[in-house]
Amino acid sequence: MHHGRQPKKNHVNADRKHKLVRRYHVSDAAQHDSQAVDHLLMQGNTGAGVWADAAYRSEEMEAKLRARGLKSHIHRKGKRGKPLTEQAKVSNRTKSELWQNLGDAA
């Protein structure tokens, strides 16, 4: 039996151009991050890019984004015996800096 508060995760849809939070979703920490995407994606945001950490990356997610006309900027992750390329590491760092800048503006 678990006593106290259940752990939660926060998911945010932020408008990069206007630096506004468009949607916000809180989920149980045990729920996989990709399950929150349908709560976050919306029409009318000023950008067509989706930035997210590697937990959101899957073939299903990439197909979902393409079907909605959105461009994936989801972090890449290495696999056992196949580490990330230097280009992928730089790309992930750039995306992380974008998130940090968005957080600083909020």
C-alpha cells in the first residue's frame, strides 16, 4: 500500500513564438510519456514542430505527427551497442537548450 501523494508528471504544449503555455496535462508518473500526446497536440499553434524528450519517440508517434502535418524534433536515444552519433548528440543538446530558454521565458 502506498501512503501519501502519488508521483505525477507534467506535460506542456508551449507556443514557441509567443512563449505561452497552450495546454498543460498532468499524468500519473507510471503512465508512459507518449500517452499524454493526444492531450497536448492541437491545431492553431503557431509552429509545426514538436519538441520532446526521447521517451516520446516511436514509429507510431512519428507517423501520428506526420499525419497531422507536424515536424518531429523528438530527441534521439542510443541503443545498446549503437551509441548516438555526434550529430544526434548535438541535435539533442540544441533541443534541450530550446526547452531551457522556454522555461526561462515563462
